[in-house]
Amino acid sequence: DFLQGDDWFFNNVEPYLLDFREAYKPPRYTLSWKGIPFAPLGGIHNITGQSGNGKTMTLAQFMATILCGEFGQLRYELTDVEPRILYVDTEMEKDNTIAVKNRVLTMAGRDINGQYDDFKIVMLRDVEEVQMLDKDRKPVLDKHGRPVFINPAIVRWRMTLKAIWQYKPTVVFIDGLLDVVSDFNDNIECQELIFKCMKLASHYDISLWCVLHQNPGGEKLVGHLGSFLERKVTDVIQTKKIKDDKTGDVTFEVKQKKARSQDFPDWKFRVLPIEAWGRPEQLEPAQPAERVTGDPIEVVERWFREAKDRVEWPANRKTIKEIIIRDYGKQTNKPKQDIDLQMLINKRLLVESSVKQNGYFLLIPADDDLPFDAPSNGEVPY
């Protein structure tokens, strides 16, 4: 008789009771980064970031990996399952979607004009509202006799379900999830959608990726939809654009914010201007700063000898200095006496200035006192 108004008594719990005889089945991961698996079958996953911060470029790397087995440090893990991709684009113009297709196929070493059973793309940006039908497939009318229409967002979701049923993919990418819900701040609608995504992934045993933006200026996912999604996904992958204000170079950082298994290390990529659609290239992480032991002067001289091989001639002093600072700017334990630093200055090898940070000195080559010049014949000196 407890809380009778909740109408719980006549519900049947038996179908949901765990059978203790059922064997444990370890997750079957679809992808891995440097040997660390993520994105299992039967789970939903999120990739997020601000607009224009590399989400679709990251998905392109995932898709190329699935199609050809590997891309850079990414690997497709299901050797016993034939990969099939469904990419559902809800927001981009047609030409941008074609660029995604061309990019993925180029990365996978395939003909961009080919037709493939294992790679399907559905474009739902231009979906329009449709008239509601009853169970007999007859038009539904309101009390004034006017036809009732279904919101385009709901139509996109239904078309996504139909495409999954029809093409039977292994991995599905919904780019983006915001466009398959009519109100991203409606608690009930958003909760129902996320539970439908979970049931969809379990029923078809697929890996379901949901792209959802972050709030402008923050890292929380958009709306109540983002709150429900973040609680239920197995993985949250965040992408971020990083621009060097001096050089204008742009890289993108990929970070795993949430994982049900082991976290993989952060990684970066840049976009090479190949063809009109570009191609991502994964970058090796920067090596930790070398700490000086022994004679500081000998160490600095060695840095310059090593740095010479990275200089492309002809090069001016500014270019040389940037290369040395980028690749050989080092941290050293504080010398026994301040005179050691002065010796480095006097030897005119370095130290425009020394900045003490956390018990270390940052050694920076002087701008006008580099120990070599470009030879007249264009060859590397030394």
C-alpha cells in the first residue's frame, strides 16, 4: 500500500532480474589510441567542443581508422566484425558533407567517387515537417479540422532510426544530436531521447557517437540534453583549437574527459592543406624539457650542434632562434654559483635573460649571438 498513486504494484520486474548464471562478457571496443581501447559496442559516446574546434576532423580520423584498420596511432579493434559506418549529418551544407566524405575516403585510400556498402552518409539538414498520420496511416486533424504536422527534429530522429535499421552499421555518428530534439532544455524530451539512444545501441549492438557542442565560453554540454548525455555516455572526447598568435599555426587537441575504462593520453593533430577538404595529420607529443647535468656550457654547446640539423637554409637569425627555442629551450637546475650563468653570457652562447620558475632557470639563446652563420654556398655550417 506504499505510494499507491505511483501505480507500481502491477508492474512485472521478472524480465529485468539478473540471471546469476549468465557469463560475464568483456566490452568489445571498436577503437584504440596507442593501444588503449575506447568506444565499445552497445554504448553511446560523445565528442564535444566549441564550434569550429575540430570535432568533425576528429570524427574523420575515427571513420578512416574503421574503414582501413588504422590511421596514425588509431586502430580498429574488431577484427572479427566487418566494419560498417553510418554518418548522419544534421547540420552542414551539402558541399561540406561532400568534403567530409572525400576527406575520409582519401585518408582510407579509396576512390572518392566510389559507392560503398560499408560507408553510408545521410544528410538531414533540409528535412521539413511532415503531416502526422494515425495508426491507420490517415492524416491527423486538430479540433478545427486543420492538419497536424511533426517537428522537423522529430522527423530527423525517425529517419536516423530508419537508416540504422536499413543499412545495419557497426558504428553510427550523429553529427549533431541537437538537431534531432525539438527543445534541448525540455527535461522529459531530452531524457527520453538519451534513453532511446542507449536502447538503440544495445538493441543493435552498435557503437553510437553523438556530437554535441559545448556552451559558448564553457565546457559544459549544451542544455539539459547535454547534462543527460554526459551522465550516460561511456566516453566523452573533447576537441580544442589552439592557434599560435605569432606564427598563425593552428593545431587541435583531443582530450578524453570521461572514460568507463582506461583514459588514453591527450593527442594533437593539424590539418594539412591537401585538396580542397584538407587532411588531418596526428602530431607526436612534445618531449619533456631536458634538465641539465654536468657542465652547463658543454650542454648548451651540444644543443646548438643538434639544432643545426633542423635549420633549412637559407635562414635568417630570427628563424634559427625560433627553431632553437622551440626544440632546445631547456630547463636546468640552478647552477652552483651565479657566476656559471655569467660564464654562459660571456661565452656568447646564450642567455638573453634567465627566468627562475619553480626552482629552475629557463635558458634562452641570445638573439644576436648565435654561434654560426649560414655559409654563402647554402650548406649547413659544421
